[in-house]
Amino acid sequence: MLKKLFKSQLSFNKLIFESNLFLNNKGSVSGIIYTLYSDKYNFIEVGFAENNNILEQKIKSKNFILLDKKNGKKNDLFLLRKTLKILKVELLHNKYYKNTQVTLRHLKTLAWPIGNSLYKKRIIRKKISYALG
């Protein structure tokens, strides 16, 4: 147990160290961090766009639904992906995450913009199933 805790602390310290190395002009680019959802494949895409026009083109070309967006930096996306990797959330095709309750909970905890649409539906369904069960 102690060994596992120590190993996770080392991973977290490594993340902080790597993130400090990443802090350069490239990582400090301001723009929009966003979350897209594919109903067809049940995938979530987290990403960064430099402006609204680029984000709109991505949404149109991929046929995804925009869950939420907010102003942020490219470094935010880098840190999110590193953190999700440490939390053992699998990245599919180098850009998508499976839409699961665990993934949504991690994104919400990490203050990533996910909106309330998917997360709220799961909570409501859970409450109804407990009430009926």
C-alpha cells in the first residue's frame, strides 16, 4: 500500500516537473479549450483551438456536438492529457476518450469544460434507477 502511494506521488511530482519544462511560448498560447461529443461512437474529444472560427470548422467537419468551451491555454490541454494518463484513462486514436462516468467525473474534477448535458443525464438516470429499485 505504501509503495503504491509512493509511486503515485512520484508520478504526480514528475507531472509537475514536466509541466514546468513545457511552460514556454508555445504552451502559453491563449485560445479556447473545448469538449466535443460523438453520439455515434460515444467518444469525447478534448482539445484546444486558437479562435472560434477554427473550433467551428472542427465541429462541422467531424460531426460532433460541442458540450462546452472556455478560454484557456494550450498548456491546459497538455496538463489534462498527462493527468488523465496518470489516472489510467485510455486515449483512443491519439485524440478521443471513451464516454464513461469515470472519464466525465475526472474531467469535471479537473475543471475541464464539459457542460451539464451528459453528466447530468447520468446522475438523473442513476437517481431514477435507485428510486425504482
